Amino acid sequence: MAPAVPRHRIPLLLAGLVCLLAALWGGLLLLGLPVPTLLATTAADHGPLMALGFLGTVISLERAVALGRGWAYAAPALAGVGGLAVLVSLPPVVGRLLLCVASIVLVVVYVVVHRIQPALHLRVMAAGAVCWYVATLLWLTGWTLPRLVPWIAGFLVLTILGERLELARVAMLTRTSVRQFLLAAVLFGAGLVLTTMPGGATEVGVRLVGAGMVGLAVWGALHDVARRTVKIAGVTRFMAVCLLAGYVWLLVGGVIWLLAGDLGVSVAVYDAALHAVFLGFVMSMIFGHAPVIVPAVMRVRLPFRGWFYAHVALLHVSLLVRVVLGDALGLAAWWRAGGVGTEVAILLFLGSSITAVAQARRATSVRPRGSAQPAGSTR
């Protein structure tokens, strides 16, 4: 028999997926495609729906499952409902406040885990959750979304790098490599703080954030276990390819932030700076971690399939087209084509994952009763 999916987690995941699909629809509107405007917020709040409504819910859910305490599920619940509140155009304060409270609960989750088992990677991920809190707090005070971008990026970059730091720690990091990570992280954090300051400090802050991204990307490429596991066939190589490609895009994004200073200097710079980080880095990391996170959170098998490389390749090729031909060279048709391609890649990722899970559950359900489990199986 296939293991039962925890029912209380399904609505939380569905809320996040609704936010994701709404964000993708909003992306089509922003690309100028002739699609119906179902809700005005899908375009206006495209970024928060994706980063906080979807990823905030998924990350919080994964942390709640890991902690194993009922109250921790308040974080993904608040994030999911907050994202939906933003989507359906409730008074702006409602969705923003719910997302803010969700971030506070997530910070508490990290604090509790850290008290049980103190570790650097937990402090880094907690710092990421604090970035989420600051972003929503500033949003509540009336800051515009472009000014929140560095803090939202901080939430995702530090959360993901904290996860990778945990695995790199297993690979016996040296004191020097840890210091290098901390230097890049401190530079990144100092830049975030400066972006909240008036005048020229904001531009300096953006450049420091970019420099921190460059440092973190180089550190990850050199010290992440993916550098070695890419030589191992199967899902291990797939995950490593996703992670290493993600570091390349974090490096690209960091260079853009470092050189631009003012991300709003042009639409092209803003577009390239955001999507290199949020699609190239973050989404590639999501693709790579899915074979591990989905089984842990939903108690389902997500067996690796060779076709998974299709959505990974489409994501990176499409983003390259968007950034190089669209943003850098100003070719609108290619910019639009690249944007559509990245959306198709995300949908293909969802479809491929659901198909692989369904196939695995079907195979498990038809296994003859009493048949032996494969050697070494832990299911």
C-alpha cells in the first residue's frame, strides 16, 4: 500500500500552488500577452505572490514538518492565506499582515530548532526569515514593491544558502571556508540594511548586496557537495546540475546588482537583475531540491525520471534568451519568448513531478500483497 498523504498538509500546499499559478498568470500580463485580466493583483503583486505566497508557504511547511510540532504549521497556514488575501484584493493590510505574522512564526521555528541543536546554518536561515519579516514590515508601512526587492531576495538567498551550508558542513568545511562564507554573508546583510537608508546609501547598499551575491555564488560553486556529486549518475547528478546552474545565475545577478547600483535605472536592468536571482538561482534550486523535499513533506515518492532535465534546460535557455536577447539587446519579441519559456518550464516541472508521483503510487498500489521490499528500502 502507498503511504497516506498527511491530509492537513494538502490545503497548505494547495494554497501555495494557487499563489504560484496566479503569479505565473500575472507574469503573462506583464509580458504584454493578450490574456484575460482575471484579477488585477496577479500582475501588480506578481513578485510577492511567487516569493512569499508560494515559496514562503513551501519553505515554512518544510520547516514545520522538520520540527514536528503542531504550532509550527501556523507559519505555512498564515503564508498561504496571506498570499490568497493579496490575490483576491482584500484590503492591502490584511494579506501583508498575515504574511508578516507568518515570517515571525518562521523565525520562532528556527529559534526553537537552534536551541535544540545550535548550528551556523540555522542562524543563516533564521536571518533569511528575518529578511522576510523586514520586507513585509516595510510593505505594511507603504514601501513600494521595487524597494522591497533586496529584502525578499535576502529571504530566499539566505534560506537556500543555509540549506546548502548544512550539507557542506557534512563535507568537512575548513575554518577558512566558513570565514569566507561569513564574509560574503555579512557583506550581503550590510547591503540590505543600507538599502533602507535615504539618499545615496541605497545605491551603495544595492552594490554591496550584489557583491555579497557574487561572494556567496563563488563560495557555493567551490564548496557545495554538488561539485563532487555531479559525477554520480541518476537523481544525484540531476540535483547537482540544478544547484551548480543556480550558482551561475546568482553570480550573474550579483554582477548586475553590483554594477547597476540603482536597479530602477531602466526596465531592462530591473528585469534582468530580478529574474537572474529569482528564476535563475531560486527556481533552479527548487527544481534540484524537489526530489528530496516533496517526499519529506508529503510522504510520497518522487522518483527521478530522465525527462526532468527538460524543464531544467528550458528554464535556463529561456532565461538566457530573456536576459541576453531581450534585456541586453532590447529585442522585445525574444524578451517575451524567453519570459513565456520560463513559465512553461515551471508548469512542466509541476506536471513532471505530479506524473512521477502518480506513477510511483500506482506501482506501489499494484504490488502483490506480501511481496518483499527491495533490499535496503526504508519505506
